[in-house]
Amino acid sequence: MPPIHVISKETIKPSLPSPQNSIKLSLLDQIAPEIYTHLLLFYSTTSTDLQKLPQKLKISLSKVLNQFYPLAGRIEVPVNGTLHINCNNKGAVFIEAYSDTDLNVFLLSRPINEFKELLPVKNSMFKHSEPLLLLQFTKFLNGYVLGVSISHVNADGASMALFLNRWAEIAHGEEEDRLTMPCFTSASTLFPPMPLKIVYQEPKEPLENSKVVIKRFCLSSSSIRRLRESAYKRSEKPSRVEAVSALVLRSVMRVTVTERMEKVLVSQVVNLRSRLKGLSDFSIGNLWTGGVRDIEREGRQEEVEKVLREVVREVNEETVRKEAERSFTLKNEVKGEDDEKGGRKERLWIFSSWCRIPLYKSDFGLGEPEWIGCGIWNMKDVCILIDAKDGEGMEAWLWMERDEMDRLENDEEFLSFVSF
């Protein structure tokens, strides 16, 4: 990783007072991982306006925080034990840095395991007293990287994308009052928070696991089309995400499941915005659920696709609420015992799709991102699917133990669809 030199660190506050003092978080926010979600947007440009861009970003950030004012606040736990955001205008953090490196050369190597140097937050865990939003602008010789760290306690991937695109629109000169306001209350109305029964304890930063590596595998539009249409026989044509998720899951099971284990648990993350009444694309918060299912070790492609499809189709308000209440009880009433994932004897894989989230639309005036990178590093047995820039291809990001990753990279069926 080339040296990154920090120039300045500022706190950017909304240019107007917050319209309300407090925002109640939802039950789904309460059970969300206490981590930062990290995203990197790589922009290639030779425009002379690049020198002026940091100031433009700061001014437009101050304006967009008028609409996304909770992101300028801090999370607190009141007397009744339910989480809320104190909209105190403490602001978001903006770091400016530079690197004497050619961005195109950097993108050829893409040192994913060292991406944290391009992020404003170098830790993975989020604590309530810390800023909810931090940004780092790193200027390269012929482009720049925008590193985004946002608290997962109050925002998911779709929320982050809405914020970035709205920020970009305002940077382009759009008037704030002509843009649809985001909604911060629909989630807590649908899923009211529950009072904590234990005293809040700040999460501890876990030790980095040197055995875990991060790699991303590319699937072209033609590979995905072949995977969906002709590679396997099935009664119902799968979606892009179903087909790729099933391929990855079957492949990792071949290289990770022991001989004594006949099944693996998979948690399929489902976006709730288009599935539940009262929510919309402008709803902010953790509007997702994870459906856990057993997958047979030797399950065929069409069988795994069917299980993943059923997980999504079974999602409704009642199932989401029951699962959220169960997870809340597990997280907050039996704290100190084995957590849900660590306490299981089975292997649990988590699959999440960022596909169709318009991350590549964030144009701040010098063009859309050349590439989107996930900056999360402290995970294991996780797959995140991200659209390629053309919107047709896909990248599968995997967090796996090194020896298992080595075996995956030699799996014949997997290699017949992916490239490095």
C-alpha cells in the first residue's frame, strides 16, 4: 500500500439547525451489528478542478446534512433503555489526504487487505459516543478516492447509497428544497424499539485474524447469463443474485465443510423496503432481515437456489418482527454468553447483496466512480455481492480463512464462472 499523507481533519456541521432534537431508532437498529460500514469509491480524472473538489465537498456536505441531520448527531441511551440519536449538530468528520501514486496503477494491484489506510476510521467497532459519519478524501496523481465510514447501528447499505447520491446531487447544484426528504421514522414506527435490560457496554475491538483473507471474484454478464440459463436444469429461472449466491455457497461448502458436517447454515440478507408497507426507498435505517436455513452439503445448484428464493418469499412483517424480537432477547438479555454465531456448532455463512443499490451514481462533478470497493475487514464466512460498473456483471467479495480460500481458487466449477 502506498503511503497516505493526511493534510487536515475537520468537523462539518449542518448549515441549519436540526428540525428536531431526537430521533428514535427502531428494533432492527437495536440488533444491528455495532460496527462501521466502510465503503471506498475510486474516481479517475485528470481535470484541473480536482484541486477545488475538497472545498466543494465540504460545502455540499454541510448542506446535505440539513436533510440527513441525524448523521451529524450522536447515539445515546436514555433512561428507558431504548436507543435514540441526539440531533445535537456535533457534525460529521471530513479528512483530506493525498498520495503520490498513479490511481490507475493502484487499481491494477487493488491491495484489498490494506484498504483501511484509505478510510477515515481504522477500527471496525462502533461506540455510541463516536461520530456516525466520517469521510476521507484522498487525492491521487490522476484521481481520488472517497472513503466512507458510517455507523451500521443507524444505517444500512441502501441508506448509505441514498446519502451519497443526495450529497452528489447537491454538489451538482440541486436545491435542497426540491429534493425528496429522507424518512428517519418509518422504521421505528413499524418496529418500535424495546427497552434494554442490561447496561450498555461499549464493544471491544476484536483482534485481527491473520488467517482470514479478503478477495473479490468477478463474474461477467455472459458468465451470469450462462449460470442462469444453460448451466443447470431448473423449473424456475433464478435471479442474478440467487444464481450467483448459490454458486458461491456450493463452492465454499466444498472447501470449508468437514466430513462430519452434512449441512451448513446460511443467512440470506433481505432488503425490506419494497416488501413491507410503510417503507420506501427514502426510508433510512436498518431495513433488512436475515433468514437462516440449512443447506445440504451436496445440494445441487437448483436446490440451493430454491432454498434462497424461499427465504426471501417468506419475509413479511410478522416474520421480521418475531425474528427481531428473538435476536434482541439473545443480544441484550443473555449478553456475556456465546453470541448467536459463535455459539452455534454448525458453520454459519452470511450472504448479503448490494446489487441494484445505485452506488455507481455518486457523481460529485468529475464523473462517476471507476470502481466501488468494500472496506469492511473484520469478518469471516461472509459473502457480499456488488454490481460491476456496467450493472450487468457482478463481484463476489469473500472473507474466508486463508487455506480455504486457496482451495476455493482451485475449485473447477467455481473457476468456470469467475475471474480474479
